[in-house]
Amino acid sequence: MPENLSRLAGEDDARSASGEGAARSTLPASTGPAATGHRPADPPRAPSPPRRRRRLLDANDAVLARILLAPTFLLLLVIVVYPVCRLIWTSFLEDSLTSGLPPHFVGVENYVSLATDPEFWTALTNTLLITLITVPAALLAGLALALVANLPFQVRWPVRLSLLIPWAIPLAFVGLIGGWFFQSDYGVVNDLLRHVRSTRIIWFNSGWLSFMAICLTITWKTSSFVALVLLAGLQTIPDELYEAASVDGAGVFRRFFSVTLPMLKPSIAVAVIFRMITSLQTFDIPVTMTRGGPGTSTVTLAMYIHQNTIDFLDLGYGSALAVVLFLVSMGVTAFYLRQVSAQP
Amino acid sequence: MKMPGPAALRRFAAFAVIVNGLFPLFWIFLTSLKTEAELTRIPITWLPHAPTLENYVRAFHDQPLAIYLFNSLAVALISTALTLFIATLAAYALARLEIGYKGLALGAIIAVSTFPLVTLLVPLFQTMRTLGLLNTYAALVLPYTVLSLPVCTLVLVSFFQSIPIDLENAAMIDGCSRVGALFRIVVPLSAPGVFTAGLLAFVNSWDEFLLALSFNSATSMRTLPVGITLYQGEFAFPWPVISAALVVGIVPVAALIVMFQQRVISGLTAGGVKG
């Protein structure tokens, strides 16, 4: 608390009692004398209830901070820390709600069966492939979108809306829209391709074509998020830098590679890390587009976790799968935190 | 800034961005106006020949779309309010109070913002099942609050820091307590920030699919993204009806975005945002 404030603290008390008498009507009558307007009030009246209340609310910073942060950390404890501990514990249990047996400890058995489960490896490979394909693709597309959106047009809202609305609509909606776009008979993608090739493509009969359709859809949806993050970064680059570069004879490309890209690095890091983490959890779009088919060719790790947990009620195995996903994601998070703390 | 490239090229680039972003949604809208007969014509028609609203009637009739909408709205509003309240308290502590573990607290909050929600699926399912909370709003409100809490806290911290501290000091000299100053001075003055954080929290909740699908499977408790996947049968895809339902689901969020686009952009600038 600044010095002038503590100096005024005595008068402060009295004024609060008089000025807010109405608001504190629930308090005992000892506020009465002060409320009648004898100001400045004499210090001896100090131990009145308003003062005690003030002491609670005006407690020193450390105590107040603890009170204010308590709900956040309580929630994180109950909804994040405890569940993660329980998840790790459950992954060492045989805990199937359909078996009728009580949960019992089986050591690393779930992890052993996971390592020999071909569908787990398919799901893991698909998840990593989706990440490897869609993160760079969304980054490039998002960068292009952001550069255009950052141009000083007189009317900016149409371009902005075309970034914001795809960002805001649910992934599950986008999956359905993707399914309709790539539909083999009446889909608009095949209708456009009709002009360049004679036979229609039956996207969802082939594993890798389905996979590509999903990757394209994910790229479309997530490039809007990347673009918004990069647009925010672009807006922080001072115009003087561009002007100085122009004066030095730098052309458009030189300015882009020597000014824009280096200045944009922190935003790119943020966008890439968040995209990597969310793409490791890819669920909504494959579920709504292909339901994992044909066969298991578009099943992701998150879908496999959901299937084992919710459909098969095999909580032990589902937990082991989730622990693997958690570890992969933790690695990425650690990398991200180091990036963030390295920034000034 | 000097305008790069010729004007025609810039205008074309802007047009391409708009088509890329809005064509898929426009196409869904066109589909929702077509009859099933028109839809199964080859080559496909672009503009509907005989526009009809029947698909919208069917969208509300084939599935309890109004209930899904209501549930989504209820869950999103409750979790947004809860998130804002908790994030306001935390953000004030982080923005204004001298505390030694500020870096640690911020680090923990950022770490949670990168937390994979999927890993909470199993343990939260167990807990909600034990507590009998499956198929209630609480099963979704609590995780969604955690989902949005980091972003909202970061947005609010940056807005609170932009409020001159003198205003608070003046309020406290006038007899306001510190918490009173928070809710009477800081929060009203950072209303745009609070609103932005609220929008982000709302969109997060409105969009979530995995937990909504897993925890609330009863018809009366389903949210919109889950309910909207149920129009399709094993082999039947009533695309015009699905499209109509999608339009109904997109309009509320799109309206929010259209009205408050500037706030959303500033919010995305203020806090590294998850998408």
C-alpha cells in the first residue's frame, strides 16, 4: 500500500463508516455515531465492527492473494490434479465395469497389452500423422490468411469475420460439413474436381483418401485459429521497422523474411504449440466425418480412449492409453513452457 | 504502412480469404434450402431451384433440437459466469498484489491451458459416475470452467494491468475496501476485458464435444454438437435436414462474433489463446 494511503488510514476508517452506513445496515448499531456525520471521527472508536470487517477485506496482500487465488487452485486441484493422479493409479488396475469383478491391481499389465495391441499402434500412428500433416499445413495457411487480414483495407470486417467464424464454430459441426463436402455423389469437392478429371473420387471408401479428407478439413478449421494468433502478432510489429527496411532498399520479400518472420516468432511458437497439443487430441472431426472408418484407418488415440472407456467401460485400459497421450502432450508442454519463459 | 502489391492483387487476396472462410458455411445454408429430390440430382445444383424451409421444420421435429440448444446455452452460460467470477479474483491477485509465488502461479495456469482434456475423460467419468452427476449440467460445467479458466485469467490480468492504479487508490482513500475497489472500480473499468474473456469462455463451452458426448448421453441432457450428429442413421444421411440443424447451431455463435468481433480480436491479442 502506498505511503499516502497508510497515512490516511485513520481518517479513511471513519469516512468509510459514514459514507457507507447504508450499505452496512446489517452491522450493529455502533456504526450509528459515525454515520451521523461526526467527521473526522476520533480514533478511540476504532474497535467497531466496520473496522473488523475492513481488516478481513483489507488484509495484507499475501493473505488477500491467497483468498483470491483459492477458488482457482481448489478447482484445479479437484478437476485436474486429483483426476490425473487417479488416472495414473487406474492405469495399473484391472477395472472393467462390464466384468463384474471389483477393480484390482495388475501392475503394468495394461501397458503390456497396449504395446502388443495393433489398434493402439494404428491410433497412435494416425494421431502423430495428423499432427505432422495438419500443424505445418495450418501454420502456412494461417500465415497467408493473417498476412492478408493485416493489410490496411478500408473495410476490414469481412476479412476478419472470415477468420473468426470458422474459429468459433464447433469442430463437430466442421466434421459434418466436411463429410458433406467430400460426399462422393453430391459433394461439392467432387463437383469441382469433375472439371479436371473424368471419374469421381469415392473419398470414404479408401483409408488414405479418408485420412486426407480429414486432414484437409482439420487444416481448414484450425488455420483460422493460427491466423488469429498470428494476426495479433503482426499488429504488434511497429510500422517504423518496415519503413526503415524500405529506406534501406528492402523489397516485399526481403521485408517479409527479415522483419515480419523474425518479429512473428513468438506468436508462431504459441500457435504451433497449441495446435500440436490440440491435434494430439484430435477427436471431433474424425468421429463426425468417418467414425474412424473405413476399418480403423482414421481412428485416433482420443477416439480409441473414448471407445475403451465409454463404449467398452474398460477403465483400466482406457487409463493406460490416456497416460500415453498425457506423456506425449507433457513433452510438448514442457517445450512450450521453456519457450515462454525464454521470452523477455 | 506502405501497401504491398497492386490494389487488384490485394483485393483478390481478400476475396480469396473471404471465400475460404465463409463459402463452406454459405454452402451449408444453400443445402438447407434444397429439397431432398434436388439434392440427389447430378450434376449438383448450386443455387436452390425451389427454396424451402421444410428442412428447418424437420430439424426441430426429427430431433429435440430446441432442447439441445437450451442445454448448450445453459451449460455455456453457467460455466461462463463461474469462470468469469473465479478468473476475476485470481487475475486481480496476479495483476495487483505483491506475492512471491506469482511466477509459479502464472506458470501453473499456463500449464493447465496446455492440458489435454482427453486425459480427464476416464477419471472424471469415474468421479461423475460415483457422485451420480452423469447426465447433469454439473458434469460439463465444472470441466468447462477449468477449460476456460487459464485463458480468461490471462486476458483479465492484462486488462487489469491497464487500469491506472491511482483510481483504486482514490477509491480506497474514499473508504472502499480492496475487494470493494476490485468490484466497483477495476471490473467496471475493464468491462471490455471481462466481456472478451466471457466470449472466449462461451465459445469454448459451446464447442466442446468429447465430454459432452461421454457424460451426457440422455436425450434431455445432450448439448447441440452431440445432438446434431444424431440425424444420420447407419446408412442414411438426410443432408438437407442436417444442414438446417447446422445453420440453427451456427447462427447464435456467428451473431455473437458479428456483434463483438473487435472485442474477440483484442481478447485473442491479450491472452495466448487455445483453439
